[in-house]
Amino acid sequence: MQEDKITMQGFHGTCSKHFKSIKEYGLDPKKVKYREDHWLGQGVYFFDDLEIAEWWAIDQSEKSYNINTYPIVYSAQIIADKHRILNLDNKIELDSFLDFIVQTSDDIKVAYTEKVPEFTEESFRAVYFDYYKRQNDIAVIIYTFSKPLVKYAKMRNHNDSKLIKKFSNILKIDYHEKQICVSDKICIEDIKIEYNGKEEVI
């Protein structure tokens, strides 16, 4: 019996210096630069919102280390067996993940302290997700982050931003940003360019 498959659309914002690599290899998690502080572990990151992906792509192309590049947004179909997806927006799956981390945190620290003597939970948050992925055959992690202030919302001055942050805390309201981290290339299909900022630069 074929397992249930979950399909979702994602939008990956980047800059043009990665265009050739993506054209040749696709959106390949193995080509992503390793970082210990990746929010959901190593992988290719997608937003579920095209406008946010466009903002991210523009923001990245304007970085000093990406000079003379332009923004690009790719869309893709993310397809995975249900058991290979960890949806941290689901309370049951979140509970399972947290139980696992509590039970294995010492093992994770020992494993990574051998490589990184100054291991700290805050600096190496990605290792918890990556360890969970390896132990449970997870290819996709989903989570909606809550943020009191975001750069892609309405532009506000410094004083208004401080007030918004204050009232966000008082009223318990935030912007919500769903991200999808894919760590297995086989789950990424039907890649297309949805936004190309080259014409705007020219």
C-alpha cells in the first residue's frame, strides 16, 4: 500500500549568483552553505508566501557580499511521504519533537562537543533539528515563526516601531511567517522561476 503523500507549494528567494548552480543542480540541499544556526536545520528554505520570498530575494541581493546581483524567486512543489514531514505547527508533532530533544539532549551535546568544544544550545540550534532528522528519517520541517516586527511589512519610523513592539507584547499579536526546510532533494519538484529582478536592474 502506497503511503500518503503530502504536497505543498513553496517559494525560495535568492540572488542571481546562485542561478548557474540552481540551473545545473536544481534546489539541492547538499549545495547549501552549512550553518550551525539555521532555524530549522540544514536544507533549502521556502516560504509559503510569494511576496515574502520576493522581499527576501531583494534583501539578499542588496547585501554588500552580493554586489552586482539581482533577486530571483523560484517556486517548487514539495512532495514527501507523510512520515517524513515534521510539522511543528501541529501540537502532537511538536510534543513528539520536544520529548525527543529532552531524551537525547545529552547525546547530542556529547556528539557535537567532540567537534566543537564551545558548543552552546543558542549558537548551535540547527544541530537539534539535524539530529532529529537523521534519527527519524525526516526530509521536511515546517514551522510558523511569530515576529513582532518584520522588514516586509509597512515601513515605520523608529518610535512607531518601538511602540508596535511594545503593543505586540501586550496584545500578544505578531506577524506570522511560515517556513519550510527541505533536506532531501528528491522532495523538490517542478522548479520554476516566479520572479526575476534582472529586468528591474536593467
